[in-house]
Amino acid sequence: MRKSIRNTLAALTVAVCAGAALLPQAPAMAQAKEQFFPLLVYRTGPYGPNGTPWANGKLDYIKLINSRDGGINGVKITYEECEFGYLTDRGLECYERLKTKGPTGATVIDPQSTGVAFALTDKAPADKIPLITLGYGRADTRDGMAFPWNFPMMGSYWTGADILIQHIAKKLGGFDKLKGKKITLVYHDSPFGKEPIPVLQERSKMHGFDLSLLPVTGAGVEQKAVWLQIRQHRPDFTLLWGWGVMNSTALKEAQATGYPRDRMFGVWWSGAEPDVKDVGAGAKGYSALALNSSGQNPKVMQDILKLVHEKGQGSGPRDEVGSVLYTRGVIIQMLTIEAVRRAQERFGKGKPITGEQMRWGLENLALDQKRLDALGFAGVMRPISTSCADHMGSDTARVHVWDGTKWVMGNDWYQADDAILKPMVRASAARYLAEKKITMRTAADCSK
């Protein structure tokens, strides 16, 4: 009898211990219901005024989804910021530190820097982490068969350069009117600033305009020599490919040298509030590309104001909500979250997804106008639809003009000319594959 009792107690002890051994798994399971997003940011230095609203828009949208929706189908979003000051080496350090965090590791990376995007293009295939480079990065990464992990969504610097030439031609009355005109590109002397050059050179050969290239080194706070050349050369039009303080400096120098601001046209990273607010009326007439509309009227911005800022959880000042770069940050984070949602439809609703699964979600993203309206983005952006072969999904933009106090959006939507750009993308992608000794992706890989 005593032996039987001892045996029973021993069995109970084993059972209790076994149960105790299982207890740590409960928190782990709870932790697994999280989707981790690394956030590379630069809130300091000469690019901080532009990088900050971009980062705040992304962060506020994450807070909105967690607060309003309880995450992505019940999966809470977690995140960690890493300040890299727009320095490529520090950006890579941030990437290495954050890429393995979270239950499934980093879901996706938005480098917020063309230099970092170039460097990570070689790392992404091994790490199996997609890169979203909305409106920046390598233009040839639109080709998803050559670059399976890069997603230059909504536009590249090649589409931007092409659209700016289209816009200038329209103002003149046709492409034939470009012949003999002088167009100067003032660009940041970095991978970012050099990206549009091949398209501008191609358009120059097609239409007979004279193209001059003027690089600006460093942060761009010293441009007097550049604008002296512009005053001497007297170009008919000047394109500005700048970032941060370089943009406002260029506009101030144009004003000082008497160059007409209504003959200056910037890329979408040179057309936000920080670029013109210090110049004010001196920048009147300056135009820039716009990937999206801005303002606080859209429902998504109203939701952010009500459910994030009114609760004291805003990442920045209230009046920043709806600004150009803030809105772009919101769009980037929305596309990221919708790609997770899309991936969950295939790999398990309400489950965190891996980087590989995220790639499928990004390649099968289809946001029509009805879906954008439901998300609160009516009037903010146009529909976007990606595929395995096309990682851009949309290549349209408008032009807005600074009236001295605010940006005024133009009505015309321009679409980049694929007859020119697609052959350039294919040729550049082929060169990259040959250089890296990489085999082109197969159609079978698209279904994985």
C-alpha cells in the first residue's frame, strides 16, 4: 500500500514537473503573436528636418493600427527605431542589429536611404528580408525576376526623371520644343543624386536638348560655385535632385543669383515643407514632383489625430500630420501592413509572417480604389498592383507648385514612358546579374 502511494506521488511529481516545463511556452506563444518592424531613422543632422516627418508618419500609422484595429488580424505590431544619421555605414549597422529581432526576425526593411538600399541589395537574398524603397533606391530593381527582394514601389528616380521631362515638354507645347534647350541637373553627389542621369541622357539624345550635370557635395550647405556656373550657363530649366538642407540652400542661391524659381523642378524628395518654408515667398513658382496628396482632411489623417494624437501618443507635433513627407511615411507603413495582411491570407490569418512570406505578400499586393477608400486613403494616392515581375506597382506622379505659402497640387497625372524605361531596366538588371554571377529567377519561384 505504502509502495503504491509512493509510486502515485512520484507519478504526480513527474506530471507537475512536466507541466511546469511547459509553462514558459505560454509567454513565448503570446510573444509569437507579434510582427516586428525595424525602423531605420535619421532625426538628427542636415537631413533630420526631412527624415523626421517621414519617420513620424510611419510610427503614427503603426500606433493607429495597434490602437484602432488591435494589430494586423490580432497580431500586434512591435518596432524599434535605430538612428543612423543618413550615414550608410551606420545604416548597415542598424540593419545588422535589428534584422534578427522579433519572433520571426525583421519582416521588411525600409532603408530610408538610397546608399543603404544599394548596399542591402546584395545582402537581402541571403537574409531573405524584403526591401521597400518607395520612390527611391535602384531603378532597375523594378524587375522582380532579377531582384526578388527589392520593391521600389510607386516610382523610381528613372520614372521621376522621365515625368519631369514630360512636364517641361508639355509646358513648352511638345517634345519638339525641347530641341536646343539647355537643362541642368543639380544633384546630390551620391547614388541618390546620380540615379536619374541615364534617363536624362537618353531623353537628351531623343529630343536634342543640352544636358549639364552639376554635383553638390556633402550636405549641400555650400553651393555658391554651382550657382555661379548656372548664372554663367543660363539654362532654360534646372532640375533639383536634393535632400535635406541642400534643397532650401539651392532655392536661396537661385533667389540670390536671380535664377527664376518657376524654371526649377525638383524630384519628390525636393518638394516638401522643410524645403521651402525657410525660403517662403522667395521660392514662389518652384515646382516638384508629388507621389501623393497631402493635408489633414483624409480619413486616415483624421483617425491618426483622434486615436493617436488626442491620446497624447503622437510621434511629433500635431500640425505635422498630413504634411508631404509625413503622409509618405504613412503610405509606406500602410503598404507594408497591407502586404502582411495579404501574406496572412495565404500563410495563416492572425499569424506573424516571415520575411520570405512577406515577399509573397508584397508581390501580390492589389489595392484598388475601393480598398484605398476603406483604408482611409481616398484622394491620397492612386491604386497600386504588384506582381512577381513588376515590383513597382505604379509609376505615376503629379506636379505641385509652391505659391509662396503652401503647395498647390496640379491636376495632371503623368505616367512614365515604359517604351523608354523598360528596355533600360532590363539591360541594367542583366548587367547586375552578370556582374554578381546570379541566375535570373524562374517562374516557379514566383509561386513559393
